[in-house]
Amino acid sequence: MLKNNTRIAGDAEIIDEAILSRRSVRAFLPDMVDDDTIRDILAVAARAPSGTNMQPWKVYVTKGETKQRITDAILNSGIRAEKADWDEYRYYPTQFFEPYLTRRRANGFGLYGALGIGRREVDKMRAQHDRNFVFFDAPVGMIFTIDRRLNQGSWIDYGMFLQNIMVAARGRGLHTCPQAAFAPYHRQIRPVLNIPDEEIVVCGMALGHEDISKPENTFRTDRVPLEEWVTFSE
């Protein structure tokens, strides 16, 4: 029993470390990730639960020329991020309110502060946001879609699948950045990847090795104390 408890405690430590070390990395090294590793990550992630085992996820893995074609299609579209039309689904509320407004602002100010970008340096902020569309220089860029006929429950399932990818990547010494920024550019992405009309672009994700020399990767978000959002009842 003691040996079993020790093993469980060791497993918990490994899993917790993978979860706690997961964060949105915004600068990657060019070092390639081999296809077998990507397949292993996705196969593990697909063990995520889904209602009646529908498994609503579909993934387009891109590298090299194809990834560059996505980048070019978006950056050459002339559509600024603040003007992009979220016509498939809305990620954020139309009007932010507390406490979410304060958290959002703290996140933005923290990231731009790490990069030395001032609050009025709009052009620099836009340039940093555009780095989403080069997948922050990661060697692997993934685009995720869902059948538009599915309902909100399947989107919950999809979130668990995405989280599994990010945790499985950490278990292999890799980092990720989930990127909703791709969603309003589905018209630019569809022809590159031959995505059928019945699929909604959910998000993108960068995958690779972190470039620890970049200042944006020194930024760490905080979390609200447990006591502020958990209620225990007996």
C-alpha cells in the first residue's frame, strides 16, 4: 500500500508540473517537432471526454510552406484585427465588465510591459498582435475546427481536448500558445487548408520549443485566489 501511495504521489507531482508549467509562449525557436511526436500528442489528447463519445474535434497540422501561406493570406488581407468580423462565433463579450475587464487589462499591460511597449504605442501593440499570424515563429501551427451543426456541449468537450494537447506537449518538453485570433480570418484560412463550409474555425495553436531569450516569455499571469471563486457546502 505504501509503495502504491508513493507512486500515486509521484504521478500527481508530474501531472501537476505539466499543468502548472503550461502557459502561452509567444516566441519559439525554429527547432522542428517531428511528426511522430505531434501524432503522439494528438492521440493522447483525443482521450478527452466528449458527450456520447462524439469527439467533435478536427485538426489541421501545418508546417513550412503551408503554414507560411496561412500567414500571408491573413497579413495580406488588409483586415486589421480590431476590424476583423467575428461572424462565426464570439469569443469575448460585446462589452467587458468587472471583474473581467480588470483581469483583461492586467494581462495586456503585463505582456506589453515585458516587451517595453507603452500604453499609447498602438503601432507596436498591433505589430505584436500580428505575431499571432506567424504562430510566434513556432515550427508547427495547428488550426482547429468543429462542425457548425454541433451545439455548446461539444464546444465544452473541445476545450478539454485543447487543454489535453497543451498538457501533453509540456510532458514532452514542448510549449504551446492557443490562439483565438485566427477565428475571424476563416475566409483567408479556408482555401489554404481546404476547410469545408460546414466547419467553424475554432482557434489556432502554436507548438514548439520556447525561446527563453525573448522578453515576452518572461511574462507570467496570475490567478485569482481559490477563496474568491469556490464555495464548499456540506
